[in-house]
Amino acid sequence: MKIGIIGAGVTGLAAAWDLVRAGHEVHIYEAEGQVGGLASGFRDDGWDWTLEKFYHHWFESDSHILSLTEELGVRDKVLFPRPKTSYWVDGKILRSEISPSAIFLPLPPIAKLRFAFAGALMKFFPTWKPLERVTAHDWLMTFMGETAYGKFFRPLLIGKFGDEYQKVNMAWMWARVKTRTLRLGIFEGGFQAFLDTFARALTERGVSIHLKTRVDQIALEQMQPTLTIAGAQYGFNRVLSTTSPSLMHKLTPTLRETNYGDTLTRLRSIGAICVVVATKQQLLTDGTYWLNLPAASANKRENRFPFLALVEHTNWMDRAHYNGDHLLYLGDYVSPSHEYFRLSDDELTARFLDALPTVNPAFSRDWVRKSWVFRAPYAQPIPYVNHSEDIPSLQTPMPGVFFASMSQVYPWDRGTNFSVEMGRRVARMMMG
Ligand SMILES: Cc1cc2nc3c(=O)[nH]c(=O)nc-3n(C[C@H](O)[C@H](O)[C@H](O)COP(=O)(O)OP(=O)(O)OC[C@H]3O[C@@H](n4cnc5c(N)ncnc54)[C@H](O)[C@@H]3O)c2cc1C
């Protein structure tokens, strides 16, 4: 078969891997100038490694991506150091992972016990299905209690989902806790090095990857899936789209009249922002890699910190790979209509940098060597109660046209591991 794939993110690449090895002719069309999509990276002058535009790591439980690295013969290039992750609570940095310091969490004894009990219940509860019927907010209020929930989990939910935080279902929270491991993985050279290795393996087997090539429409011509690219039409036996659901809806006029099209428009998601800063000095001097910052309100201006996560990448990876730079991510999740998507890079960076002296009073602007801003309007699907009923299938009602996006890896939270699983699953369906 001749197969067209829209998007050279992890889902598209994973589908292509099985399709080409089964003997099919595969063409991938990617709008950007590099492969990797949301997991892609960039390299500044003098850096040996690339840096992910948005913080990325793998968990030791990410079996699908780890098997793939084995198939590609590069499993030995995956490193799993154990970084320190922490919460900012009442002006202090407290370790968030299980460690003896948990005994000293600033909670009354009963709240501490309930915190531990609810945490264990989430980790060991065997299945997600009954949990999707309740919201994370209600479940955590009941099992963890207002005190511990209010201090640790509610601020994270508000930070991630803003006004929608009370509507997110408990299966989402369960899936996050379930897959988490203390060691976090990266590919030697950065995620982009892995993605380029993967793309090379595909092209060596005959896949054509067309970069800087945007697909403008998906249609059926005499029952054959057809892609419109720069005004020309190309026919295929099968087409896979890995775009966001809203873009899929726009690209495919035929679907708009169907229930499938309605399902695409009902899916909700939130965008992500990362300001990446290269500094001359270490900011989190206690060695924390990931610092969760509290959000009391969906209105960023009412919070002590204007963003959700402060990630010091070089407290996890050796800064020698980045020519000695200390690297920080200042990250947040907001709707694409939020002002963070409209502010200039300089305005947004200035606003975020203003918060850094709170965590390290010695910080000053002259520590900053360079900064970059990355924005992704489709970054995190929002799963409401009974969300499984709203997930569009990978096979659309248009014969030969398939759709696979982050919104369909549910109950798992979006992640490259689940993109690999879904990419390979949709490839099997396309060949079926
Ligand atoms: C802030 C953030 C943090 C994350 N952290 C992690 C993490 O720690 N670990 C982890 O494993 N995952 C993480 N993820 C999730 C991970 O990045 C995604 O799950 C994964 O990359 C999704 O891959 P995809 O191929 O489905 O989609 P995408 O990566 O979005 O790929 C889709 C591709 O399609 C292309 N495209 C779109 N429209 C067109 C068109 N019309 N024509 C041609 N091409 C088009 C896009 O340019 C893009 O390259 C994170 C994501 C974000 C946003």
C-alpha cells in the first residue's frame, strides 16, 4: 500500500516504523523543519547536546518507548539518573518524592497519615475505569482530606488546568501517579538525538520524510484518501493524521457532517508555555531538578509565581553537555486565548524572571546569558468525567483515513511512550 502520514512527531514515526517494515510505501509530511513535534529540541552554539523545547523525560515504566530503543539498537544510550523533585510550600522547598523528609511535611499528624494513605491508594489501585466517574477534586477531598489536598494537590491541579481543575477526572490523576518512577530517563544527546536516530532508521528502510511540507486538506476522491499539499493532490491507499483534534476537524471537510466530527470538536485541551533560560549560575542550590510551584487561582496575576513549574535541567543533566550553561525551564499551562500566547517573548520572559529572586534572593538579571520562548496551543488534553465515552476511534468514518492524537491515549496522560503504543496500534489497524 501507499501510505501518507501527516506529522513527524513520535506517533507518526512509530506508525511508519511498523508500516515500512511490513513492506509498505510510506510518506511522512511534516510542517516544521525537523522531526519530533512537541518532543523536539534545539541546540545553541557550543552545546554538544540538544535541549528539549518543553521539558521531557521518560519513566522506567515507559515500556513501549524502551522496547523501541531496543529495536533500534540504541537502548544503551538511554540514561536514567535520579533527580530531586520538590514542592514549594509556605516559602520552603520540600522534597516531593518518597523520602525520609516526608515525615517533616508541614501537616498535622492526621493529615499526614491521610496524605500517605491516599498516595498509596492511588499508586496501588489496580484499574482506572471506576475512577473516571468521579472528579480528582472530589476523590482527593474525600480520601486525602482538605488539609493535605489543599496544600499539595489542589495547587497543582489549578496550575495545570486553571478554571477547569474541578472537572478533571480521577482516572487522569491515577494514571499519572501509577506510571511515575523516581529515576527519570533521557537519550544521550537529548530527545532530538533520539528522534533523529529514529528518522534515520526510517529513511534507511525507505520512508520518505518531507519536512517543511504542510498538508492543507484530507479528502476522498473516488473513494481514495487524498492529501492536498501546496495546491496539488496526492492519492494514497491509507492516510494517518497525527495533528490536534481541532486541526483534524479543519483539514477534513467530509468529517464535519459526521458524529465523528462532533466528537472532535467536543475534546478539550490546554496549551503550554516554556521560557528557557541559560544562566551563568545555579538557581536551585539545593540540587532540585523539578520544583512544583503553588497556584491558588487560575488568574496568574493573583499567584505568588506567574508560572507552574521551575525546572533546573542542569540539576539533572551535566551542564558540561551545554558548554557550562545552567539551564532553567519556567513552564506553565494556559488556554491559547490567554495573554501568555500574545505577549512578546521579551515581555513574557521579563514577567517570569521577576519571580526568580523569590526562590533564590541572589538571582539577578545579569545571570542570564540567553533565553528562548516556546508555545504550544495543543499541549495537554483535559479529561472530564466518563471521558472514555468521548474518545474518537483511531479509524474515522472516512474509508482509509485514520486519526491518532494525544487526546486518544487516555486513560494515560499524554507522553511519548503512549504515542509509540498508539502509533503502532494504528499501524496494525491500517494494515488490517
Ligand atoms: C509541556 C510538555 C511536556 C511534556 N513532557 C513530556 C515528558 O516528560 N515525557 C514524555 O514522554 N512526553 C511528554 N510530553 C508529551 C509528548 O511531547 C507528546 O505526547 C508527544 O510528543 C506527542 O507526539 P505526537 O506525534 O502525537 O504529536 P506531535 O508531537 O504534536 O506531532 C504532530 C506533528 O504534526 C505536525 N503537523 C501538524 N499539522 C500539520 C500539517 N497540517 N501538515 C504537516 N504536519 C503537520 C506538527 O508540526 C508535529 O510535528 C510533553 C508535552 C508537553 C507539551
